[in-house]
Amino acid sequence: MKNLETRTIGLILLISGALYLSWVVAHINTQHLWFSLFSLLISVFSVISSILLVINNWSWKRPVIHKLAHGNEPKVGIIIPTWSEDPKLVQSVAKSVLAQDYPLEKIVLVISDDARNEELEALTYQLMNQYPTASIIYHTPPKKGDPLRKGEGKAGNLNSALELLSRDPSIHFIETRDADDFVVDKNFLRIVTAHLVRDEKLAFVQTIKKSKVNANDSFSNNETLFYHSLMLSKNAANAVFPCGSGLLWRKEALLDIDGFPSWNLVEDFQSGLEALRRGWKGEFVPIVGAYTKTPPEDIPNVYKQRGTWAADSLRLMFYLNKKGLTLRQKLHFIEPGWFYIFSGAYFLSGLIPVITLMYGILPVTQGGFDYFINVTPYILSTYLFLLSLDRKQGVGHRDIMNTIRLGFQLGPVYFGSLIRTLIYGKHRKPAYRLTRKYNRPGIYFGKTFTQTLMTALLIYATYIHIMNAGGDITKINLSTLPWALTHIYFLGGMFRLSVYKFNPFRLIGENIGLIPKTKQAYQ
């Protein structure tokens, strides 16, 4: 019945989108064609997004969760790749791995240290003494630029650790876990290994990633809509992709795709595509497999992470070979890249109400009530469709609005990623910028200048329009003004988010040497 509800609303969404778009085309303002075509392009982008959304979420599948019986545990290799993380943080994550309900003698834990940190090495040896029945290895991959290294960055680190683990023929499964992602479900390994053991064509199992976030989850770090709705739809289409952590691979599948790929900025998204197009399967199991206490919440760190995700998805969408995938799988892998394109376009659409309110130029020849009749069903059915994707997993109004708001607010970041992707082309990739594993308090107004400028323009245009109306409500553009106010509401939040836990007394203390300026001080 839940699927019937989603499909019914989906059909209404497609019909209302088609009617809205045809109405826009029929009433295009040819006197200001440049402006009308820009507005039409935004509408086309929106309708294409709706089509992708409906097709990709037409079916969904929640797997039955299996758990491996005691005494049947296979040997598992676990890789924690590190670069500049706090060694004590890495040690804590490693302890959470070893505290699972899984025989320690069946665990081979590799802490693969690209930074060659002496403190981390010492802490790893401490772990060896504390957990003598587990195989714990401190590993240093070849340095960047070394011909023995297979891939730069994280992919090169992972491939070196994979090569090490591949020497042990008794290891059939490989887990990758980011250095700040804790295990919170002690049955994690017992569950994900059970799924791989049951299905020999299963290449990997991905689980939910959660974060310790503020009350509003301002930057949607928990990705509730993605993990609790969209991933279930990807399950139905065999289009699940790895998300880096909370992930268990079949070693045979990893070797079949020649290890972790290094062509893209990060290895996880591409690795899933490479496995699926070779005939393997991927599965999403809705348990919490990774939990981070330090998600990015200061503006520069958020920009780094989201900009990387955007560039990664766009490069995959434009340039990567998808031969071997079904049409449904291709659409699922195209959807993330298209989301970033539409988010950039959606941000730029804020210029439409600015121009309309200030200069009285309309993109269509009819406004007011006629406009509302044609656009309201489309907007309403879009929201209802997103709400119908709840799948009884607790996705609500706030999660949907967070996703929409954040896409709009980060539009300039995504637009920048699109430009870089097109400029660099297929054979050059932008420099990878590592997301910090801690947040830095500060005031980041400069980083949100574009959003602030757009907000100011919208407020100014609204003020000018109301003043020009001279108190005559009949002169108010009731089709454009709500649009402007919605944009102001979404973008205005960036001003507040630009200030992250700023403490002037700490800043003064650090600058005069009374307080040490360390990463730990910010955690």
C-alpha cells in the first residue's frame, strides 16, 4: 500500500509537471526572450529532476536482516586509512571495531598510516598488547609519487592495505572504515558478513552512517532522506553504491575491479559502479554501521566535503564508462550529479524574482491567479511525493525541508564544482581537499558572500516593489512575491550558519599564547 501511494502521487507529479511546463512554453514572454528562456531553462531542469525522482523511486526494497550464527564467523580484514587524524581518535575508533560481538581471532585490523605518525604507531602497538588474540597491523603505504603506489590519496592508501591483506587467502571480506567513524552496533560485522555469505554475487554491503549533530542538523549530516528512503529504492534497482564507511566488501569483487579506483576524487562511488557493471550486486542494509562525532559543521569544512561530493558525482555522470549497467542503474548513478546541477540552477533562479520585482519584467505573459493555478499542483505534488518516500523509516517534514534548503544554500558551491568538472575534463581531476576531522570555530561571512548578496538583492527588490505599489494591493505581484520570500527564507539561514561556536575570549587567549592553538581545543 505504501508503494501504491508513492506511485499514485508520482503519476500526479509527472502530469502536473508536464502541464506546468507546457503552460510556461505556451505563455513565454517573447518581448524579453533572453529572460524568458532563462526562466524556461530553470523550469525544464526542475521537471527533469521530478522525472528522475519518480522513475528512480518507483520501487523499493527493504531487505530482511540476517545475522551470522556464533561459530560460523569468517575471517575479516578491516582497513582504517589515516592521514592527519588525531592518533587518539584513530585508537578510539579501532577499539570500537574490536569491541564488537565477533571473535577477535577472526579480525585482521590494519591501521594504514599515510602520514607515518610516530604517536599513532605507538598507540597501535598498545592495541596489539591490549588485544593479543586479534591480528593488528601498523602499515605505511608507499609514499605519494612512488611507482609502487597504486593511486594517490585515500585510494592509494587503501590499495596498499588491500594488497597486504590479499596475501592471506583465508580473508574473504574487507571492511573499510574512516578514521573518525565509530562502530555503535556491536552486531555490525555479524550482520553484514551474513548477507555476503548468503549471496555469492553480492560484492558489498553498505549500511547507514550517522553523526553527532546539532538539534536541527543544519547541514543534513545524517542524510536522513538519502539513507532512510532513497537507498531502499536503489536496493530495488541493484544500484546501491558504497559510501566509504560502514561498508563490507567481498575481496574477490574488489580484486575483480582491480582494487579501489583512483580516477575519481574519492574511491567509494566509482568502486560501486565498477562492480555493478561487471555483473556484481550491491546491497543496502538499514542498520547503523558508522557513527562520527565530528561531522563538518563549520562553513569551510562543509564546503570541502560537499564540493568534493559534487565534483565526484559530476565527473562520474559526464565521463565514466557505464557500459554493462541497466538503464535503471544508469539513471540512479546519474541522479546525484543531476541533483548538484539543479541545485546550482535553483540558486541562480533567485535572479528571476529580483528582475521581475524591480523592473516589472515577467518571464510569462500571464501571472497572478493563472500562474498559481498552474504552478501550485506541481509544487504541492513534489512535496507530497518526497513525503511519501518515508517508507516507514521516520523521514518527516524537517528532513525534506533540510534537503531542499541545503541544496539551495549550497548552490554556489555545486555550481563551482560543475564549472571545475567541465574545465578539467575527463583526464584531469581537481585537487582533492581533505575534510578536517574537527570543526573550527569562527566567523565565515566571507565564505557566504554569494548567498548574502543574493539575499540582499531579493530583500531590496521586494522593498522597491512594495514601495512602488504605494499601498495599492492590486499592484502587488502576488505570483512573484511569495517566490522571493521563499528564497529569502532559505538563503537567510546562511548568515546564521556563518558563525560557528565563535568565542572572542578564546581567540584572544590563543593569539597572546594563554591558550594552546591545537586541534584538540576545537573538538
